[in-house]
Amino acid sequence: MGCGKNYDTGSCVADILKDIVDAQNDIVENCCDTSCEQSINDLLCTNEVTNDLDTVPVILYCKDCKPFKGFGTTKNHHNKMNPILSSFIFRVKKVDKDNCAILELLLSDGESCGFDHMKDPTEQSTEDLEATGICITVDLDCFCHVTCLPAIRAFH
């Protein structure tokens, strides 16, 4: 998959993320090592065996080549904020025509990653990544690299 396969935004990262959103939104049946193209193909695989994959997890890199870490929180059942969590791994929810994206933080079940918990993506657990419901908005023009992890089932 080359940059700008389906789009002409001038941003390779934006074009890849738009392809991921399209793939995630067009799941029919799933089957089926590590590249953006392979992860998208695994997500869209049409085979008799379904694998229930629904997400291509991504790691984004800022223009200074450092991995991007997002932060956010949720409210508890008493309508008070929970501690702020962070993640290097995201699910792309939406990309608009201006290259603004909504990203959802992905974390392993039970993982509570605060500000200083992780210094880089290698310190974050990728076992049983789940959608957190914590979404952030980013400008995709601020990124120069995207790493796609193998497709997963983030909604259990």
C-alpha cells in the first residue's frame, strides 16, 4: 500500500489512517505479520472462518521521531473524574477532510498507565488490548510515521 492510495491529502500518515478507518468500518467477515497493509488485510480477510477482528492498533510518531503518547480520563459512577491514563497505542475512530483525527486510547485489561508509567511504546503491554472509551483529537499533519500492530479484537 502506497501513500495516497485512496486519498490525495499530501499526508502519508493521514492517508494510511483513512484506509484503516475505511477497513474497520467495512468489516464483513474476518480471517487470518506485521505491517499496515497486512493488518488491514487481516481485518478485511474474507474467509469462511471469522476471527472477530475489529481494530488495527497504531503507534504514531511526531515529526521529532518520538512516539506520541495520548492522555485522557473517564468519569466514575459518582460522576467524578478517574485518574488520568496514557497510552502510546490507539484505535483510529475518524479522520476528517482537514486531517483531524479522533483516536481512542487502547490499554490492556486492568492496565492503568499514568504520566510517568511508560517512557516509550516498548514498556506498554500489548496483551489483550481493549478500547477504553477515552478519545482525543489530533492534527495528523503533526506526525511523520505510523506503525500498525497486528489487527485485534478491541471490543469484547
